[in-house]
Amino acid sequence: MKYIAIALTLALSQATASSPSLRQVDHKDTVDRELDEVIELEINKHPVVCSGLECTECALPFAFSLANAGCDCDIDKEQFEQILDQLKQKLSDNACKTNDPRKFLIKIFGLESTATDAKIIKYLEKLCEEAHEKQLSAATPFGDITDEGNLFDKEYYDGGTYYNEERETESFPGSPGSPDYELDVDPGTTIKDFYDNEAQSWNVQYPSYMTNFRNCKYNTAMCCFVQDRQAEDNNGNCDTPYDVNCRDADPADNTDICYVNMTESKRSNHVNNGFAIYANDDAKGEGAAHCHGFAWADDSIHPSSMYRGNNLFYISMYDHLYQRGYVRNVPGAPMCSCLEQAAVVSRSDCTEIECVEETLRFVFSSGKLYIKVKKVDIDFKACQGLNGNNNDLYAYYKRLVDENLVTDQTVAVKRRLVGDNGCPGAIRGFLKSQLADLGL
């Protein structure tokens, strides 16, 4: 955690008929309605440490905001001093009986009078963690992206819907000089608008309600695309005129598809059993394919986990559909899913979340201190993998393991991302197990 900017907001409650002096203090005659809402929603969720003016030593509620770079809750000495500085100013401005922020925090946290800074910091860090937990429940619904309904979204991630199946054309329903099915119009406008707003400024729900993304065993998801529907974007080989040069265009090839075990994704391929083997590579095998994924920490409030819904949207809809025109699924597998449902491949590109900064609002009222996440600034960047191996999903997963952020399942993940020239061995091992299951 690093506070890189400070913005102060004084929030005074409306005076009541029984306390007209409060109105005089509130010389601006304004009310922070959002603060009132926070107090109304949160006040009963925290144990009462103390109450009354003698305990709180302040006549009025107040609030201040800090910009937190990195979006974590690890408060160091410098950051603690910044909090104390802002509290001291508030205590002075707000008719409080003490200007000592340490004594103030000790009292409202119910600590011993001799409590150390380290103990006070632990209480502040816990409030920060609780703020992030509440942020999880306030996520933007994933369904708001398309506003087409859960079934549509599920079909899109399986490789269907007009998002995947249409291609710009001057044939019917288009006409010469007036094409139809233009990606940058529909769904491009919707995708771009969501990217410019919610996707970079607040956490988006991870759609675990879809079978594609439910209970991912390895904290890893991946999309694999096999077709390109957009020209003139320097990605894939779709070209103009669309009706001639984009009939069955390919994405940029970045992987080798090994095989698909259809049993692992029944709710996407709609068969109970079966498999598809993609022997060889490129023109002698499955042709061009492009895979791109992400992984996240076990801790639900770690940025990689908190914003994994944002990352799914970015990889699937913004980066690959809107910017590159990449669509359609590997036959037998979902287009995007938990890694264990996806095709077994040699490798995958990878995007990680960077939470550049968040605004934390510190709110004091009725003897309690709260923290609320107000807004965030999110960036998407190529994964920084272990040992300098960047933009590689397996290397990024290994980094999460190395940093003790995720349960170590590298052996199982390696069976899904088998490495360059790993497909022949993976196919042999898979076929051997299938024959054994058949008693052969």
C-alpha cells in the first residue's frame, strides 16, 4: 500500500431540532449523502466499541479520503503517519476534545492506553480488508456487459451467438457500399463503452454462475480462438473485401492444440463423452489457433482475484473480439472456460491485472471508524511470469505459486499447458488412458 495523493472531504451531519448548535458549525449547509448512506448501511454490522460524546470526543461525523497506490492493505510507518496527519486535522476542525490521533484511535478501537502503533495499524488494516470484502459484494454484474441475458452470455463463451458467427458483408442484408454486421458497431460500441467505464474503474463480477467458470480447480481460465472476423487491425489474416478475403480467416497462431476431452465440458459441447485429437500442428494439424488466459490468487481480495471478472471481459470481449476480431471455439471445447474444461494446448498468452490506485474513504460516526473503497484505477498488462518468462500463462501461474498466492498445482496445470513440442507425448498419454478405460 502506498498513498500517493490526499483529498480531504469534511462531512457534517444535519443538525436536529434538539441540537441547533450543530447547524451553526455546518456553515456550508451541506450534507454528504453518501456518508449518510454508508452509516445507515454499515453501522449495525460492527460491534459497538463505545458511544456518546465522552467516548468519541467528537460532536459530528467526519470523513477524509486517501489515494492508495497498489490497492493492498499493508500499512507501513509512512502511510500510518499520513493517516494520523489527516485525523489530526479532522479532530481539530470538527469540535473534538482531543487533537491526538493516536489517543483517538486507541479509544474507538477499545485498546489499552499503552497500545503500540503496530497494534493500531493491525486494526486499520482489518478495516481496509473489510472494505475490500464489501467491495466484492458491490461488484458490477457481469450480465451488464451485453445486457442480453445469462443464456446469451453462456452461448457466447461456448463459441456461439452473433458475436462469434457474423462477419461483415456487403451481401444481403448489407449492400455494396453499405455493409452490415460491422463488428465495431455491434457489439463493438457496447464493448468499447464498457471498457472505457466500468472495466477500468470498478470490480466486475466473475461469472461463476456459468458452468464454464464455476469452481475453477486451478484458479486459471483460458480462451482459445480459431477464427478472425475483422480486417485492418494487424491481427490475423482477415482482409478486405470481407466477402472475398474474410470467409474463413485465421487468428495469429500462438499455440498447438493437442486434444479435447469432451467429458470435461459437457455443458458446452452437449455430449456425454468423446474426444478429439489434433495431431501435428499448423497446416498439417488444426490450423492456426490463438489461446489467451489468466490466473488469480486464492485470496478473494487480492487484485488478481478481485478483478478477475474485469480480466475475463478484457481478454475475451475487448482485447480479442473488439480489437482483433478473434472468435469461435476449438471444436469440442468451450471458447472460454476454466482451464480444466479447455482444450489441452502447448501454451497460452496471459494478461494480469494491475490495480494502479484506489480511493479509500475513512468515515467516522457514532464512535465507529469505517473504510470504504470509493473508486479504482485498473490496468491490464501482459503477465510478468516467473524467471522473466512474460506473457505466458504457465509461467505466471508458477509465479503465483512462488509468491505463495495460490495452492501449488503446477503438475496438474502442466498437463493442460504441455509446453512446446509437448503435444505428441500428451496425446499418447491421453489415448493410453482412454484405451485402458475401455479395457484395451
